[in-house]
Amino acid sequence: MSRQKFQGFTLVEILIVVVIMAVLAAVVVPQFAGSTDDAKQSTAEFNLGTLRSVAQTFRAHHAGAKPALSGTTIDALTKETNPAGTVAAGGGLGPYLVALPENPFTGKPTVKAVATAGTSPVAADVTANNAGGWIYDASTGNFWLDSNTKGEFGW
């Protein structure tokens, strides 16, 4: 009687491989869980740096005048302006941005004024439900995130 050799894996071998893969997944997945927040933080830092840099460039071109808030945007940064800092087609200066960048934590490019000019924002300045973009102080020309994110680039 000859024994026929079957090619394939036994159930035990397959279970061992599945267990090894589960252990590896349990070790690797948590390392990437925070990468989304890290990416948002890096994007927020970059966007804030860009807004602050553009505001300084605007000031240099307009004899120290700061960009004015108009509604929920700052048109003086995204449209042409005259030397006085007023939005004017063919004004010769700007635009400094194609569009205001989005706050990566909220996905909004909107801008709102800080409640007390000349001071850093407080919790009451943050738009309800983290639905805002940026907080702007027209008296200093500074920007902050309009979200519950605190720290150097938050409020």
C-alpha cells in the first residue's frame, strides 16, 4: 500500500500563521494611530506660519498697516490692494494668497476676530463645536487656530 502525499498546509500550520499575523498587527497598528493627528498638527503649524508670514509681507508693503478683517475672510490677502491697503482691482500689490488655507482640525478657512483686541484668544473665542477656521487680531496682525487645540500654535 503506497501513501499518497497531499500537498498543502494543515489546519495547525494555518492557525499558527494567523496568530503570528495578529500579534504583528497588534504591535504595528497603534504606532500609526496617532499619525493623523501628527499630520494635522504639522499642517496647522505650516498654515499658521504661512498666514503670519503673509501678514508681515502685507505690512511691509503697506507702511505698517495690517490686513483688515472683512466678514469671515481677509480680502486684503487674497485680492489686489492699493498702497493704502484697500482692496482695489489693479491696485498693484498682492494678492498674497490664492485662498486662505483651511484649519486642518476643522476643515474651515473662515476667519473671526479675537474678542479682546491685543490679547491672545481665550476658550470663549473658539467657535462652538470646533466649527471655525482661524482667529485673527487685527490690532496685532496675529493668527491662531479656531479650535480647542492649545499650545504654541493654538491659543
